[in-house]
Amino acid sequence: MTDLLLFQLRRVGRNKQYLFFTVLLPALFTIFFTKILGGRMPAGEYQDVAGATMISMMAYGAIGAALGATIRLAFDRSTGWLRQLRVTPVPPGATFAVDVLVGALLVLPSLVVVALVGRFVNDVQLGLGTWVALVGVLWAGSVVFVALGLAVGLALDAQAAGAAIGVLGTVLAALGGLWIPVELFPSGMVALAHAMPSYWYAELGRDVVAGTPSTAPVLVLALFGALFAAAALLVARRRPLHAVAG
């Protein structure tokens, strides 16, 4: 199982699109949005904007990494790779577990890089314990989107899964307030933002930075995670990992 995990991590690590869209792009967005929104503000307000933007981009990158890593199931099924794994000593359950672990581990680079940009480029000032808690909480919360990616990757064929993940990532970022603060939304869209798991995911990070932990984001994300995991398990029973098509 360890060998398979390392192999899968190397596969994704060699993917330049993954490195650009889930690591480099959120870091660039962090700089761009901070300079646009906070560049002309007083120092105190700039710090608030820089911190809020960093958290939103950490959430955005983590969601993209979680979704992008787990839809490999659709591509691996279509190429017959999962069928090849059936003749190895690796149990099917271990294959599924490796994909969950890969999805979770590949979230970390995006979280860490955006945090480093926030600290050393945009001068976000937090205590060491707060930095560690911020990355840790967002890493733990990303399992919700790993479950969503698994459900999509198991349910759809390769081309459809890639398109669906692109649409999902855009919707979660735009409607969840990751690109534009929810405070700037029209009043009719605020309730829609609060219905997005991405909003509550970023709220986890905001609570850590503010030092005001709340159970609401945890409970909402736990509910979404349970729903996505149940959907993934249901689809897995209907479409076994080793099936090539259909």
C-alpha cells in the first residue's frame, strides 16, 4: 500500500497543470487581490484585507487540489489502470484508501505556499501557533472536498469528470465568497453563499485567525462531508473501481 501511495503521489507531482492551478495560481491570486483591494487602504485595514484574502485563497487552492487529485479515478478507470490493479496483491479497499490519502496530502502544498505568500509577501502577521492551527484546520476540513471529488470521479467518465470538476470549483469559489467577499454580494445572494460548503470551509480559517472558534462551520462541513462520502460509497457500489466503462 505504501508503494502504491508513493507511486500515485509521484504521478500527480509530475503533473504541471496540478502544480499551476492548485499551487501557483492561488498564490498569485493572493498577491493580486490583496494589492487591488488593500493597496490603497490604511495599514490597519490593509492587514485585515491581506489576512482575509489569504484565507480565501488557501481555501480556494485546497478545494481545487482536493477535487483535482481525486477525479483521477475516472481517468484510471477509462485507461484500464484500475483493472490492472485487480491482478496485484493490493486489495480494492486499499486502492480506495490510497486515493483518499492522495487527495488529502496534495492539499498541503497549496495551503503552505499561500500561507507563505501571505506572511512574506503581503506581511500578514500571526503567531506561530495561529499559523499552525490555520493550516491544520484547513487541511482537516479539506476531507469534505476529497469526498466530493471521489463521488464525481466515481460517477462520471474521464472527460465528463474533468469538466464537472472545473464547473464545481468555479461555482464553489464564486458563490462561496472566495473570490469576492460575501459582504459585497447583493442581499439576495448572501443566503446562497451560506448554503455553499466553500463558505463554511473558509469560515473555519477566519475563526482561527480571529481567535473565536465556532461549532457552526464544523457541524455544517461534517454534514456536507457525510453526504459526499455517502454519495461516493453509493456510486462505488454501482460502478466498481475496476470497471472500464458504463
